[in-house]
Amino acid sequence: MKIEILGCSGSVAIGFNTTSILINGDTLIDAGSAASVLSEAAVRDIRHILLTHSHIDHIKELPFILDVMYSNHVQGVTIWGSKQTMDVLKAHVFNGLIWPEMEELKVDESVFRFACVPENEFEIGRLRVKAVEVEHIPGSVAYVVCEGDHCVIFSGDTGYVQALFDLAASYGERLKAFFIEASFPNRMHDIARITHHLTPAMIDGGIQDFLQNSPQVIAYHIKPKYLQEVLAELPKRVNAIKGGEVFNL
Ligand SMILES: [Zn+2]
Ligand SMILES: [Zn+2]
């Protein structure tokens, strides 16, 4: 599984893009920065966009990605998310005020469609995907993405939920990487709790039990302003990414 980190920051700053992670060239986790990072040809190759939730740092380039699809007559693109995420996009983004309603453009389902993630694992191309509810805003999900026996977890934005760490542990050897958000430094524990995000100390607590012979744990979604602090506080076993990295897992 090829994983390209187009952007993975918790906010925008020069050199820092918000979350968009491209898998095998055609599946995108979140739409925070793809349109401004990828070539038009690469955007045209995207067929599935998996949204973790509706916060703007995860959806802000979705209108521009769809603009590329529409103007190039690309067919068969699916935007996946929870029902809450889909409802927010339709009410507050694709509403004719912020961006056109899809009906206005006479876009039918052969061009692109919005689809709610099913409860159970589902297949998109060679990938098997499972959406798992996490503790952030209503409708927020993490994604477990598997290709053959290789699985990767993307936490999306989340507060501390032991179930997420238990889920990671349950994949055992099959889990090749666990991408987990680390938005704030430890001194901002209270802000992290209120805004439903994680700190390095919270991650440390969660991975204690299963990291003995574990997969890579990779911190992302760090706020650029706190990057150095968070990097210094992350447990030794946890790597961090800032965007631009490519993994073959
Ligand atoms: Zn975010
Ligand atoms: Zn968020």
C-alpha cells in the first residue's frame, strides 16, 4: 500500500498543509490540501474520498477537487463519510451560497456521489475499509484501511478513547502503521480535552499495553505553532510526520 502524505497539519502555515493522505494514487483520506498539492492529472485519478469529519481543515479543498473532476468530465467519484458529515456538507458547503448545490450543476451520480459509510467493512477497489466512530465532533470516524494482510489505521481527529487503541491492538501483526493525531503539547491538556484532541502524554497512555512488538505509531495533525514542543514530548517509539512523506507498507 503506497501512502503519500500530501498534508497532515492541524492548521495552515507556510510549508504546512492540512490533512490529505493519498493511498495508491486513487483514494484520498480527507480533503484538506490535495487540490493545491497534486497536479491536475493526479487529482483526476482520485476515485474515492474518505472524510473523517466535517471540520474545515479536513474538507476545505473538496470543492476544488470536485471542480477538477467536473471540468474534466471525470466519472465515478465517491465521497464517503458518516451521515452527519454528509448532512453538514450539503447544508453548509454545497448549498448554493458557499459553493454550488450539486443539483444546480446537474451533477448526477455517474459523476460523483456522496455516500454514507456502512457500519461494516466495505471494499473500494483493492482496499477494504472500515469506519470506526471516534470521540471528536458528532459523526467523526477513524478509518482502518487494509490491502491484503496489510492494514493501516488513520485516527482522524479524536479525543482519548481507549477503544481506538484496543482496535489497533486487535489487528496484531497485520497492522503496519497507526497514524494518530497529536494536536497539542502536554501543557495544553485541558484545551485538548475540551476540543477533543490528543497530546503526546495521552498517546503514551494509550499505546502502553500494545507497543511491545507493535507497528509503527506515527503522530500527525500537529498544530504548526506547537510542532517543536509536541515532537519533544512524543514517546520514543512514536514517529511524527509533517507532510511530504511517502510510505510503502
Ligand atoms: Zn483537524
Ligand atoms: Zn476536527
